[in-house]
Amino acid sequence: MIEIVNRVYTFLTHIEDLTALNGSARWNRPEHDPRLLETARRRATAHRDSPIDDS
């Protein structure tokens, strides 16, 4: 499990370097999906605003 998490973390933190576009480099840069982005922002806000339980 640790190996998988390390690989995903590495990929996500270096995604620009690891994703070679080659022929598709001429495509328009991807855009965030507005509805999915709003859900992510709402959840991030809820997570930040939730009290931390140290028990």
C-alpha cells in the first residue's frame, strides 16, 4: 500500500513532467469541469471548517 501511495503522490506532484503529450501537444489546454470543481471546492471548505477531533 505504501508503494502505491508513493507512486500516486509522485505522479500527482510531477504530473506536468510525467505526462508526455507528444502529438496532442497542439491541443487546447484542458479546462476544469465547472460542476466537478465546485464540488471539490465545497468539500475542501467543509473539510477546513470541520472541527478536529483529537480524542
